[in-house]
Amino acid sequence: MRLYLIRHGKAARDSDSGRDEDRRLAPRGKRQAEWLGETLAAGELPPVRVVASPAARAARTAALIADVLGLEVETSDEVGLSSRASWVVGLIAEAADTVSLAIVGHNPTLSMVAETLVHGVGGGGGGVGQIELRTGEAAVLDLPDPTDPIGSATLVRLLRLDD
């Protein structure tokens, strides 16, 4: 499986409602998401499925990416603001028959998932090699067996528009 772990694009500091889940993408976050969509579409194994957090900034990031890919976005609390790395790993295992999957969510969860998939339980120990996703960044991973992904993934590259 080709797995894309995507942290939502740069977001506004606050929302009109005052709720964190309502924070929208900043103009830079919109550019990042559109660029990611175009970059993934032009790649060797673009996502065939996009799953996103229901939080506004992640849902919008996913929608912009999915539009370029001609896909619909599935929302899941398993990748939401209060998700756990184990939930995301479970979601990946359940999608084992998917050739390429994009998951759009939040930190620290997505960085923890990337670390766990590449380095195993305990991750990189916070030292050299730690995968820390920035806003608008995608970790591209290859998983030989999505049903048993811990420590088996290869980090192919990190993608991010730095404008």
C-alpha cells in the first residue's frame, strides 16, 4: 500500500465560533492543499481513497486534494482532533485492500503514526530521524503489509509547498 499521511494546511489562529474544530484554512493552507493535490495526481501512485478528520481545516484540505484527484472525501472521527495513533493504525489495517490511501488529520497523532509505522513502537525516540509533519505536509510511505504495519513502512519522501 502507498500511504499518504497528510497534516492539514496552515489554518487561521482562531474561528468565529471560538471552537478549535471550526478553524478554517488560511490562504497559505489553501495553496498548500491545492499543490499537494496536483503533486499527488502527477505521482506514480496517487491516492484512490481519501479519509479526513471532520475538523474544518482538515476536511477542507482533504476536499481540495480530492477535487484534483476526482475523489470523494470520507470523514472519520478516527483521524479527528482527539484521535489516537492506534485508531489510525487500525483504520489503515482495515483498508488493507486499498492500493493507495490518503489520510488527512492532525498532529501530534499523524507524526506519531508515521514514526510508529517506520520505526516501530516507541518511534524514533525524539532524536535523529523523527518524522514531524508540519502543516500542509505529506509523509509518503510504502507499507508491504498494511495488516501488520508497525515498523514495516518505508518513508519514501516528505512533500510540502514552502512558499
